[in-house]
Amino acid sequence: MSHHTSAAVTAPPLDPESAAALALQMMGDPSPITADDVPLKRAEEQAAAEATLTVLDRRGLVRRDHAVRSFDGVEVTMSVIHRKDRIRTSPLVYYVHGGGMMLGNRWSGADTFLDWIDRYNAVVATIEYRLAPEHAFPTPQEDCYAGLLWLEENAGELGLNVETGLIAGISAGGGLAAAVTLMARDRGGPRVGGQLLLAPMLDDRNDTVSARQYPTGLWNAAENELGWRSLLGDLHGSDAVPAHAAPSRATDLGGLPPAFVEVGSAEVFRDEAVTYAQRIWACGGQAELHVWAGGFHGFQTLSHTAISRGSLQALHSWMDRALGFTGRQ
């Protein structure tokens, strides 16, 4: 009898082309990240950040670091990156990196925002929010909100329009982008033109069907549990978790800027992302939802695959409309 209870729930299969590419890259099944792995992972990401900065310099991009004062008086770093030929109407994209609330830095996932600088002549702002578990809720969320406030306060000097800009995030960054959008609504601003939620980490309860279907693999239920526990500490799993920590907890998703929500069918975050979009519609809001068949968490990074190219086209289509873009800048 017992083997039935322990068997994995039947799950949607991975996209075959992506699975083959992933196997070449990974060399075996990755074991889940544990708390002990965090320092090493952060060191690896720091090294990757150095490489990214070299790329930015090679491409002749302008990069400035600014000090943003957060809610507790501590200063966090915001980098603003753009082309030398940026124009007065260059759109703002405020980018929030991923990493399960515990990992990553403001250069993580830079390929994604470099594409926006290329295509839209965008000005990208990226925030070095403080990480859990050293900095539990509400610190990461408040750091990201402080960044949005800073952008609004300095918009004139930077030559930016926050109200027509987008807030964008990947994974934990998608969850943080959603949280900041809720915070801005609840606190009376700043308003943004749209929210771009790529495989967003929204629900601390970690009890959806998709969470049960993916106990292993890339960003699995065990890692998700660790990320939320690192962020929430003793709050984790209780009814006291606020919506500004886990946006899925919000009872009202009305009055939000239009959302683009993207997720793979073969990942932990599938069901919470789908539900979030449905609840925006239910409150009379605008959301565009894409669920990519066989997409695992991070499938977009294998940019040569058909599914990844399709997701990029869909993202460009939404951004073109959100930014009123008619041709290459």
C-alpha cells in the first residue's frame, strides 16, 4: 500500500527539445539547493556578475550606481543602464532579479534586460535588494519598493517617466515585482504602466498540484519551501502571512496595472501563476497569461529552443503594446 503514497504524482512531461538541451548542460539530475549551499552559490553569482559587467562595458552601455535609502535607513544599490543614444522617450523598465529570495544579485538574468535595451532603447534600473535569511520579510520587499519610490523622486533628473514604465521580475523577482505593485496600490503610488511577471514566485503555501508534481528538478518544491521559510521565518505556513510577502494571499487584485504572466506547464509555479492571472481578471483587471507546454523553470534561458523563441515573441508582442512600440529604436 505505502508505495502508492510515496510515488510522485504524474506530471506533464518536459518539452523534448528543451529536456535534451538541459541534459547536456546539467550532466545529471541537480540535487536540491540546501541552506548550506547558499554561500557558495552566492560566490558563484558574484563571479558571474563580474563577467556581465565586462559585457556591458564591451557593448558601450552607460552604467551608473545610485544609493537608495530603504525603509530602515540602510542604503541599497540601484544600477541604471542604458545605451549612449538613449532618447527622452526611452522607456523605463525596473528589473527585479530572481534567486528564491536567498540568491542572486542585480546582474542575475541580465541577458533578459539586455534584450530590452537592444529592442526598445530602454533604460533599465536594477536593484540590489537584501536577501533572506539574513534579511527576512519585509526587507527584500521594502528594498524593492524603496527603489520604485527613488525612481519616481529622481525621474526628472534621470529623464524617465515611471508612470508609463514597467516593473519586471523573474522567479522570486516576479513575486517581488507583484508585491511592489500591490504595495504601490495600497500606499497610493508610485503608479507604473505594467507588471511583467516571468515564472513568478507568489504563494508561500507551496501546496498546489504543480508544487506536488515537481519535487525534483530545476527549482523544485523542496527549494521553494527553503526559499519561503528563509523569507518568512516563524510566519511561514501560518494564516498571518501578508499579501505584501506572498501576493497570492491578496484578497483583492483590483486596481493594478496590466500584467503579463508567463510560466511553464512543467514547473512548481504553474498553478499559482495561472490562479493569479485568473484573479486579476475576476477583479476586472487586465492580464495576459502564457503557459508554455513542457516548459520547466528557466526554460527561456535555453534561447535556441523553439519554445524559448516562442516565449520571447509573446513577451515582445506584449511589451510592444505596453510601450507603444512600432519599430526598432
